[in-house]
Amino acid sequence: MVSGRRVIAMTPARGGSKSVPYKNLHPLGGKPLLAWPIETARATPAIDRIIVSTDDERIAKAARELGAEVYMRPAALATDTAVVADAIRDLWRRLRAEGETAEILVLLEATSPFRTTDVIDRCLRRMVDEGLDSIATFHEADINPERTWRIDGGTPQPFIKGAVPWKPRQLLTPAYQLNAAVYAFIPDRLPADSPSILFGKMGAEIVPADSVIDIDTLKDFAYANALLQS
């Protein structure tokens, strides 16, 4: 709990990854990728319950062995085009029907394994102290939008009209990107028809770019394993 508010951690883990088959069970640092969010959630005192949402029995078995509860989601919510907000709404309806009283949900995606308990705690504390509806982690953008281009008929043009891509880095407008390390929000206020899980009164928790990694391909796994070994 945080300030008397019950907290649930959810990790979505579908079985149909195309980039890396069974990506959520692929090894990272000698354990399946799915183990990383579960272990971090278990080490976070404010989290009262840990749930993996999946459509796959093999992933469900692994999740239970790692100490998480499992809720099976409908196949329609586990396709390549399904959005996680729909899976969250489905899970939350079921939890409320069962009598769950939690107020805050923390989304911990397996593909961002290097989050810390500290950043989870900071997000939860800000939820309470600032009266936020939602908060997410960000880091400085890998490429500033003022330095991006569009190609029209073979001719390059600044992507942002009027931008000067040649500016020194220090003169560029600061830009940030979501990194999926932590999302925390009040599910009862989640909009019914939006794919976004940032809504209402929002907060941004800025973390160093080198503290996060987004894993999607085998190359990402190789890089992350190399970081761990070094």
C-alpha cells in the first residue's frame, strides 16, 4: 500500500510475439524476461498484488512459478493490433467483480526489464502527494524532433516546419519520450474508449536514458545481456 491505498502490479505477456517467438520467456541475465518485472514488483513493499495477464498457458505456468497470479485474457485482446488499455479494462472489470478494492494499478511491461523499485516508489508517491490520475516514466528523446526530416519526392525537408536541424544540441528545445519502465494510474478513471493510459491529471517522472532499455529483437537481448555482463 501507499498512504493506505492498495496497489496492484500488472504485467501483460501475450504469447504471440512475432519479433522473438515467446519473447517473454526468452532468457535475459540467466532468467526469463518475464521474471524481471515480477521480481521487481515482489521487492517493492508498496505493491500488494502481482498479476500477469496472458492468453498463453506456457506463459501462465512460468508466471505462477515466478510467484505471480495469472488472469487469462480473451484471444481478441492478445492480437498484434490489440492495445494494452483494453486488456487493462478487461482485467479491472473482473477484479472489481471479485471484490478487489485496490485504487492504483502499476503497469510493468516485461520489455523494459531494468526498472528499479526506487522509480516505482517515486511514481506511487507522486500519485498520492500530487493527486495525480496517472504518471509515466520518460527519458530524453533519442533524437530531438527538431533534427528529424521528411522526404518529399526525394527532397529532404525539416519534419517540423521552421525547425533548424543544424542548431547546437544546447539550443534545441528539450524533448522526451516514453520508455515503458513504469506506468501508474487510477483504473477507475481510465477513459472507456481511449488507447492511452496517460490521462486526467498527469505526471512525468524523468529517468536517465541509460537506465532503461526497450527489448523487442534478438539484437536487443544481446545488447542487454552484454550490459549485464559488463
